[in-house]
Amino acid sequence: MNIIDNFIAPVCHEFVQILYQDQDILLINKPSGLLSLSGKNPLNRDSVHHRLVHGQPGVTPAFSQAKLPHRLDFGTSGIMVVALTPTATVHLNKQFQEGTIKKHYNAILEGWVSANEGVITAPIAKDKSQFPLVKICSITGKSATSHFKVLHRFNQPRRSLVQFTPISGRTHQLRIHSLSIGHPILGCDLYHSESSQQLSRRLLLHARDIYFEHPLTCEPCHGHCASPF
């Protein structure tokens, strides 16, 4: 089956913000509405990686060797770690592959999540018939685990501010897991109810914290990026 991706990203007017910098890594704040990597379509050239490598005039210099050991979805905002040297790239890639890096996300979900905290373990599979969507499938799906903790419940309309801690790193994991428990993330265009997409102009998912080992010093590092919601 030939998969056709017709998505053209709208212009993102927000800048990539550098939160921390040394000779080996950057910690950055990715804005919502910006691709992590440039797409095959030349209209999707703008991305976090493109901006880092070429610089943001008047805002950030060019980091010619910048590599992204992980990505955030187009609509997701928040913290990312960037490798600035080949050695740092190898070291960080290994940490992500081995699952030793821990991340916390904030999300606002439709409705009141009844449990104060819990674990979602629904397996996730690619859905080639509805690219780029994924689906919950106990037969072909790969194991996926997301811990959640309700931080606050809002009224009018009912919403839940949730902290997510994904144990695995499947594509669209937090978005599909939220939908699977009947509480989709507000503003999500792919996994939504009849009303959840219209309740926010952006995807209300933000990467807030990341814990990893510094690729040069091997010291534990904690990066934080305050949630805008």
C-alpha cells in the first residue's frame, strides 16, 4: 500500500527557545505547531532541526552539527534535548533506545478522569488504512504503558489537567491512550470526540520535564520547561 502524506504545516511564528546550552547539548522549548524534523515536501522544510542547523536570525546562532535524538509531535510543545557533537548523539540515542530517559508531560483532557492516578497499557499498532493514525490493537499492537496522575479538575466545561509519564515511546502514545480511556486531549486533530478538538486552538500536550544522563560528564540531568496551561 502506498502511503500518501498530504499534510502541509502552517507557518509557525514562534521561535525555538534555548533553555540551556553547553558544548555537548542544548535543552530547548519547542513551540506547538512546528515540526521536529523537516518533511519530504519542500513546503515542510521549516522544523526544529532546520532552525537549529541554520540559525534563527537575531534569536539563536547556527548549530551545524545539531542532531535530535528524540522528537515531539507537530502539535506538542515543550522540552527537547539536542546533541551538538557526534559523541553526544551516540550517547543520547543509546539512552533513548534503552528506555533510561524519563519524561513528564502535562495535558488537558476532556471530561473528569475518575481515578486520581493510574496506568494505561493498551497496545498500539500502525493503521496503514488511515495514515498517519495509529490504533489500539491487542493482536498486532506493540506494548505501550503510560502512567497518569490528575493534577486538577476544571468545570464549565469539565476538563482534567493530567501529568503523563510514558514508560514506552510509541508514536502518538499519549494521544491514543487518552482517547482509549474516553478522555481525549483537547485540541487533538487525530484522536478526538465530537467536541474535544474544538475546545482548544492547539493540542494541549506539553513536554514539561526530562531526566537523562549528560553525555560527557555522565552526571544526572533534569531539564524543566514550565507548562503554558
